[in-house]
Amino acid sequence: MTEYKKEVSIVAVIAVVAALAVGASALAIFPSGSSSAPSPTTILFPPAALTGQLYAESVSCSLSTGVCTFTIVNNSTVPLDFEGCHVVQTEVIGGSNSTATLSNPVNGTIGGAATAGIPASSHVEATCAVPTAPFAGQTAGSQVSVSFSVKLVDDWYSYHAGTVVYFTFPGTWTN
């Protein structure tokens, strides 16, 4: 019975975190309940802008250096400016199908070719360097979540230049 209560508690925590994320996304996209086009300062989360057009591949994160390297793939027709990045440790709780984020995001310093911009229809190398102390208890092979934010340089469909979009993708810690 105790194990059942633990699993129900974990599912409840995950549901609350997901509901908060959806609520924050809705407030960011429609801050005053308006259905008009987003302003340039609007923060958007997929699937709103650039869904399927922007993603990361070849993700590698080093526990010894705190540096995650990845390739940003921009298949859209709009150039982007790399705004920032952060890393969040994730842990599997209650089985392999239940993943919960258990730590606060650690802000990182962006690096690599992406700091000069991400052209339309491009593959650009990027890094996100974070302090290693918050991840001291982690081991090689454990999961990590990396995210980055970009700003639209030009208008893209109904999104104005200056709109900031956040993307999150999984990675695995190495030594």
C-alpha cells in the first residue's frame, strides 16, 4: 500500500508541474486574454513558434566541466539570435516511464558559433557552460535537461521580430 501511495504522490507532483507549465505558457502567449498576435516581448513555448523547425542534436554534457555541447538545427526561414541557456537535472522516479525534474534550472553561459547568430536553414554548434557544484551528486549516464532561448531576428508568420522562444531537449551526463 505504501508503494502505491508513493506512486500516486509522484504522479500528482508531475501533474501539478505540467499544469503549472501549461498555465505559464498560456499567460505568456495571451497575457491579457487577447487573441491578437503576440508582441515582440512575448515568451513562447513549443508548439507555438518554430515547432519542428528548430531543435538540437548531438547533445553531450560533461560532469567534469559542466559544459553541454550540441548542434542547433534551424530549418526555418528566419535567422535567430541565441539568447541564453540553462541545465536542469532530471531523475526517474517510480519507474522508467515517470520522469520528474527535481532541481532548479542552473543558468549557463552560451558559447560556440551560435553566439554570432543562427542563420535560417542552418546547423550551428553551441555550448552551454554551467557550474558543476549543483550536479555533484550525479553520475555519468544520468539524464539531464538542457534548454536554450532564441530571439527571432525577422518576422516569422504571425510572430514579430524580437519574440523570444524557449526549447528544451534531453541529454545524458558523461564524465
